[in-house]
Amino acid sequence: MSHLSELLRKIDTDRSNLIKALQAVQTDEGYISNAAIEAIAHHFTIATVEVEGVVSFYAQFKRVKPGKYKISVCDGTACHIKGASLVTGWLSEDLGIKDGQTDKEGLFSLETVACLGCCSLAPVISVNGKVFGNLDRKGLLKILKDYRKGGAA
């Protein structure tokens, strides 16, 4: 039995559980793959296009496999005022990706979030949940360099 089948086996096949199944798969795999869509469609005995419709409707579901390091850029009020858009621009330039994308190497993913709750440290990012604040370009590039070497900054 495949990993997805095993995961889905725990969820009742009533269609009202479709979002629950998608959330379980995304929590487990970090995104919703084509294989997951097919497995979910089979589990609920519905067309894959119906599953894809639900996935595309809800912004919470990701169709791109996340990188090893998930970078979240805070764009809450304090961070926005203190330069979150600059931070996003520096990251996009250095990584060659935009918000919602993963780099070619599968190392970094980039996303903008509403608030990380660290307003006194603005502007702020988190990398796999580890928070870095009071960012300037030099500090941000050092963080990326340290992660590229395989360790936390």
C-alpha cells in the first residue's frame, strides 16, 4: 500500500471530508502533488478535475513542492513600513524566484505572510520557523549564504 493510500485510509470516504484529506496530504508532504490529486480522487470516487478545482479555489493549498528551506517574509504593518518589500525584492533577486515559488535546486521556497508576530524586530523573515529580524541586505545575504552551506545562520 502506498504512503498516500495509507494516509487517506484513515479518512472517511464521505465527500464532506475532501478538504480534510487535502489538508492531511499537504501537512504530510508540504504540497499537493499530481499523484496526491489522483489518490484523493480515487479515495472519494470523484473525478481528478473536481479535486483540482477545490485545490485551485483555496489559497491554502500549494501545488509546488516546497524547498528544503521555507522562507516566510512578514508583511505585517510594522514590517511593511520598515521595508518588507525591499526584503522580498532582495530575496527574489538573489534566489531567482518570486513569491510562491521554489528555486531550481529545490533549496529555497519564498512566501509572503501576513504577520510573524515579531513586530519589534521589523523587518522580519523566518526560515523553517526560525526568525531573523532587523534585516538589511547584507544581513539577509549572509543568512542565505549560511543556509546554502547547510546550516542555520
